[in-house]
Amino acid sequence: MAKHEARRLTLKEFLAEGTAPHVRVSDRFNGGSFMDCHCRIFAETGIWIEELVPAFQKLDAHLAAANEKTVKTLSPDFA
């Protein structure tokens, strides 16, 4: 993996760049958390978008709190 200069961007700045960086995700990356993905993308590209952190933390908390009752309620055909 090539070293990239760390860049802290806002979401608006990132979207204004027009092209997304190429990110290689290893074949071992299956699932995981939103924050884990954010950290992996930072390691690969050097890009960190601080305003995504609270959203990803909340999404990860919701995933961690999921239980069988929630799954059955949301996806009765799946559970």
C-alpha cells in the first residue's frame, strides 16, 4: 500500500473533487463496521472526513444493539 499524505476534508470538499479515489478492499473485508471501513479507507487513501464519524458511530451502535426480536420485526421472512 502506498503512503498517502493525510488530508482532512469536509464531505462537501470531498464531493467537489469530482472523482473518487480508487480503494482496494482486501478479500478479507466482509462486513465489519462503518468506522472500520472509514479507517480502512483512510489507510488506503489518506482521506479523513470528520463529519462522517458521528453518523458512522451511531450506525455501528444500532448494529451492535440489534437482536433477534429486532430482526424478526424488521424482516419477518428473513428471521
